[in-house]
Amino acid sequence: MISFDSQKLLQNSTVIETKEELVRFLDEMNDSDVIALDCESAGFYKYYFKVNLIQISSRHRAAILDPQAIDDFSPLVEFSKKPGREWVFHGCEFDARILSRDFNLNFDKIFDTLHAAEILGIPEIGLSSLCEKYFGFTLDKKLQKCDWSKRPLTPQMHEYCLLDAIMLIPLREIMIDALKTLNRYSWATEEFDFLAKIRCMEPEHHNIRDFRIKGSSHLPPKSQLILKEIWNFRESIAKKIDRAPFMLLPNEALLEIARKAPRSMKGLETVKSLPHSFLQSYGKEIITAVKTGLLGEIAVLSEPTPSKHVPPEKNRFLAWEGELARIMREKRDQIASNLKIQAPILASGDVIALIAHERPLKQEDFVRKGLLRKWQADLLAESFIEIISAAQAPRIVKKRKRRTPRKT
């Protein structure tokens, strides 16, 4: 176990609510070469995603930045532009992208403790598990689904969110040593460089909403049409008041209404899972939605869901390429097992499918085409090329036209 005292940073930490306070704090941090960041949102309670807190820590100072109070983050934007400074995250794909998008922050150099744990082959990669492994204590996650839009912050909220940032820098230093011991530090830095490049891309929508909820597939078509209408009505209310839809009307109530199809207030009152407050406020609108659903066209149910879009590349995937991908997956699994890391870290199933489709025959082509990073290609490309070279595409035999006998 490594000894690290987080209490000193916690006791000297502060909550920053004005631009002037932010400027003073960043001036004190200006010489720091490593900065840890984390953020919290009340997305569990709200319809629209919004960063409610930003936690920032160096080796000697820590603070919570309050976006609900600070109206100008330009000092932090300028601070983030200093070249050579390394930003530490735990799972940066979302946090770095959302902070770049919403606050225009710049992260040219990244260290990600989650990805470092994966490359090290650590089974439990959650931040709390890593703190237990290296420091002997776990982070209390009781407040994980706390409403971070509430003010003022309680002492428990203050400590909970700050520790997520404070622990990252000492964790980084331990992991650098571990990566170098296993000769995997270059793997990690290449991965981090890749993450820094993609951080400016738009984050994937973290909450794609669609009326096809768990249990809806068992409903008859007319009930599904009712469900769709009630779902859309609930969405419209949730948007207006910026509230998580399920907190207004639970999915159980949606399914029960869709099954019973009540067309009167008396019928609606038999829906046990329908909150009384929602019934009182929107009962008439629910009945209207039910009637609209009953009159709907069944054809609309065949529209594709947003989350089930199939990329055009997969439509061109041939059956024999699937067998080629299977053989490469087996080889990847064997190499990953020898390295004691999870197989998808070397190459995901989707990437291997693409390799089977592209069939590159030179190691540099794996990297040039964006199929693998260099460190992954160093481990996999030689074996994959052997498999691809040994495989033969099935010959396409043209069918002869059948001769029809002449009429005599």
C-alpha cells in the first residue's frame, strides 16, 4: 500500500463562485505541470445534460468550480492553453469532450487512469477499486446519484466530489511506474495521444430516448401506438420543466396505460402506477394521447430506433469474412491472455470485423488505415497478416444459363 494523505488537500480546498476567485486560484496553480479534473452533473434528475460542478486538483491545491455561479470561464480557458501541461482524468472520453464543448477547454496532453488500468491488466478498473488497491481505502459512492444542482453543497457532497479529482495525480504516479515496469508505458502514451485527439469530437448522446422500453415488445400493436403517444407527451413535459421523464411518470405507468387504454378519467384512475399528482395535472392530456394512439397507423411502429442504426459498412460484410474474423478473434484472445489483459483492449470485435473486410497485408497499413494504433499493430499485425494470407476468398462461379429446348 502507498501512503497518501488526502485530508490536507481537502481541508485547504475551496468552492469558487466568481471569476475573480477563479483568477486568483489559477494564478496559484500556474506552475503546476499536472492537473486533475473531474465533473459532476445532475443528469439523473434533469432532462438536459449540464455540468453542475468541476473539480480541479494539483499536487498542492484543490477546488470546486461552480458553473451555476461563475458566468465567465475565460481564465480557465487561457489556463488550459499552456503547452506541456498534462491533464489527468478517469475515463476521459465523456468528461474531456463535454468540458471542451461546453467550456472550450483545451487538453493537448492527457493521462487517463482508467485506460492505464486496462493496459496494466487490472481486473477492477473503477476509481474506488483502484484507490483500494493502491492506497488501502475505498471512495464512498453513496452520493453517486446525488442531485448536484442543489446548493449549498453539504460537507459530504464537497468531500465526495473533490476526492474523485484529488486521488488522480498520486494514482497517475503509481501507474506510470507500473507501466514502465511492464514496458507498457509507450502503449499508454500512444493511447493517451489518441484520446487527446478525439476529445474535441462531439460526445455521443448519452441518453438516446425511444418509446420502445423494456416490456413494450410484448404489447400488441395498438397498445404500442398508445405507448408511443404517451411517451411523446411525457417527453414534451419533461423538456419544458427540465426534469428526468421517469421521475414525472414511471415506465411502469406507461406500460399499464398502454395495456388498459383508458378513455376516461375513471378508467385512468385504475392505473395503480400512475402518480396522483401527474393524474391531477395531465389526466385529460393522457386520455387524448390514448385516443390518438388508438387511431394511429401500425406502419409507424416499423420505423428504426435511433440506437439501432446499422452503419453501411456492416451491410457489405460477407459471410466468409465472418469466419476470417472469428479466427483473428481467437488469435487476439490468445495474445491478450498471454499479456493478462482484456482482449478488447487489443482490438474490439468491430475493429476485427473491419480488418477482415479490409484485409491489410502490411503492418503499416493497419495504422495508416486507422484500424489499430501502432502498439496494437506491433502485437497483432504479424499474426493477422498470416491469417489473412492463408485465407482464400471463395471463387464466384457464374451460373450458366439454362438452355431451353427448341420447339419443333
